[in-house]
Amino acid sequence: MIERTAEKELRNISKQYKAIAVVGPRQSGKTTLVRQVFANKPYINLENPDVRSFALEDPKGFLNQYKEGAIFDEAQRAPQLFSYLQQMLDESKVLSKFIITGSNNFLLQQSITQSLAGRVGYINLMPFSISELGKAKPQNLLELMYKGFYPPLYDKDFEVGKWFSNYIRTYVERDVRQLKNIDNLLIFERFLRLCASRVGQLLNKNSLAIEVGVDNKTIESWIGVLEASFIVYRLKPHHKNFNKRLVKMPKLYFYDVGLVCSLLGIQNPEQLDLHPLKGSLFENMVVMDVLKYRYNRGLSDNLYFWRNNTGNEIDLLLDNGINLLPLEIKMGHTVTKDYFKGIAYWNRLSDSKGGYVVYAGDEYQKRSNGIEVVSFHKITEYLNN
């Protein structure tokens, strides 16, 4: 079994809160992790229709069976439980009594905010990070990007393309209907694929609305659905006003690069090598790996990008509170002087030094201007220093 970095933080917050919520995409390993860490607790899956019916019809009687605590998987499916959980937690001094997991962030947050605010510690568990995979990851970069990071693909010998096809079908037919009563799922799936074609690009909702054939409000609502179910991630532009000509639209990424490849119709790593979005997909993978680095340590999302209207850009900015750390992401294996232009411009503008160029090669370099060149599979090691 591949060890999860988030386990340390999960054990840490288990000593502080009476309830713990582990949220993340379907198939990201939430159930495996919580059942391993809290092996002494009974496990209840609220996706089971019979179990869910009992919980919805008689929440008090349902919870009375688990007075010593339990793991409730996909807890957003039974929101009636949360009001009764509040009373049980308030009357108990036991830490980490109830463990709640969910793959629908909006519904779970809504239930927790209404009933359990201040009583719950959170962990965001994403699919594997590059460092977690270690030697289990494909040695070929294109194979890694094509396969992605969902745990089941490393647990069993699935056909990658078919696994993602089933994942997308299940997601659209089950989770989308749970969040929004969308009648025409074919149009929504087309919208999902059009989002994939914009990976790493500015999110232009007007353009999407025209191509999908719906209005802007619908596009915003549907993007909210994708965010709430951990499919897409909006990277916000940094707002520090060095000048007034900054891009204000977010950039669109997916939580898993393999899923994007599937949505784009890429059928093998060889096709990926020839794809025009290859560089954007690599950027997606690196951005998500930095985000996983934050989440696995219980840290907040502090990621941004910066771009002005004359084309100067920083792919990723980490806001450390005291300073902003710039990262440029390049898929090339050979370092060229063009790789440093963005960070050099940013350092002059912000009167700062240093930064990282993250690339597909393996060599480490530290230039005289303080900018470091780091391989994509080692960048989080340097962020940890």
C-alpha cells in the first residue's frame, strides 16, 4: 500500500477535534485512509440505499447505534444526521469521535456549516502526489501524465482509458444530478469536454456559453458543480496592484491530469506527445502537485498566477504571507534563457529575488540571479526546505 502524506496531518488533527471531515474527489483514497487510521471504528457507507434510508427516516435512531463513534462515508448523502451529531458531540469529551468523508464539497460544507461549525477539523485528500507515488510511478513522463494519479489505477491493472470513461460516466450520471437537476446530461458532458480543451488557459465564460449554447449564469453554475465535486480548480490571479493593467480572469485546471487526457480523447501516451495542449497538461500536473503539497500538510490554498495585458506572466505564485514565490513551468528537457524571462521581469517589478523554474529534465541548477532550476518531480522537496 502506498503511504499517504496526509496521514500525519490526519493523526494530528484527530488529537484536537471531536469530529473530522476528510473531503476530496471520488476514488482519491479517502475511505482507505480513514479506515486505516481509525481501524477500531465501525464503518458505515451512506451510498448504500438501505443504510441511507434508515439514516434519513430516523436519524436519531440511526445514530443511537453508534454512541461510541463511527466513520460515515459519503455523509453528504444524509444531511439530516448533522443536527443530531451536533448534540452528541457537545455532550461528549471524546476526540475524533466521528469521522466524516465526502466527495461533494458543497453539500458537505453546507451541512457542517449549519450544524457543526467549530467542531470539525478538515483534511482535503486529493489523488496521489508525485512524491507519494515514488517508485510506483511510470518512469516515462508521458505515461505518468496519461495515467494520472487516481489510486485505483495503481492498485489494480485497469485499462486506463476505460477506467476514466467509466469514471466520467458515473460522475455525470450520479454526482451532477445530486448537485443540480440538469436535464440534458449530454450537453453537460459536452461542456465538461470543452473545459478540458481550455486547461491552463484563462477562463472565458462568454466563449464557453456560446460554444455550449447556454447563458453565462448557467456556465458559472456548472463550473461551481465541477469545483464542488473536485473535478476542476480555478487558479486565481494575484491582485497586488503593481499596475492597473492586470488580467482579472482565473485560469482553469483539473485536479487530475489523466482525467483531462481522457476528456480530450487522448488514447495513449504517444498521442499525448503530439497533442497541442501537451505543455498545458504538464503545467496542470505541476500546479496540482504543489496544491497537493499544501493540502497534505493541512495548509490553506495560497496559489495564484500573475499576468498583465502586455503578455508578462508568472505561471504560479505562492503567497507565503511575507513574500511571493514565483514558479515558471516548462515542459522542455533542456534549459534555455527564455525560461528565466518571466521570473526576471517579476523580480524587477516586485523588487524581489529568486524563484523556481520547474521543468521536465532532471538536473538542478542555481543561477547567479538566485533563480533555481528544479525537476518537476522534486519541486515539493525544495518547497519543504
